[in-house]
Amino acid sequence: MLLIDEQDSPVPFQEDWFRFRSHEEFEANCDLKVDLYDYLGHMKLVNEQPLTDCPILNGVDIAKKRHLRVHVQTRGGPLMKLYIWDKAAADFCLKYKSYGRTPSAILVTTLNPKRIGG
């Protein structure tokens, strides 16, 4: 998972590094037993808090609930809910808080550990 501050990103992202897919392609493959596509979108809400309000993430609350929810939207696509669980939720919270300002985009990638010997 990668959080991106689009305006002052220290890492330049070239468009040909990723293949952006439509929501329809993503949805068509979500119930298959294969790796899902990488997903890049704009975060709209984090735990029901709009990004314009500089959301405050409570690590204790996230640890208690064991998850957090991010509303993500691709360009021109529908709003999707991304649930982040357990350690990934705690890692997201730490990464999110480490930025000086609110990141606005997220890259979510999936990896099947069996493909890399896990």
C-alpha cells in the first residue's frame, strides 16, 4: 500500500509503470481465485472523516476495532470502500500520520505469497 501526496511527491510516477483498470474490470475479477489488479484512486474519506478536515486517526481505536475503512474513487469511477485489517490497518495509520500533510491518493496492490515462495 502506498500513500501519495500528489502535489509534492518525492517519487515521480510514470504512467506506463502501471496499467490502470476500470472499475468494471476490477469488479469482474474480484470473485475469482487469482490475484486482483493494482488499484489507484483518490481517498475521499478515512474512517468516515473527509480528507478536507485533516482526519485524525486514533491508533488505539483502530487496534480495538482491528480495521479501518477508506473510501476510494478512481477517475470517473464509483466510490468503493476499502477495508484494511489488523497489522495492515496499524501500518496504514502510522504511515498516514507520518506525512506532514494529508495524502490524497492511495495505491493498493495485491500479491499472492505462493507466487514468491511464501
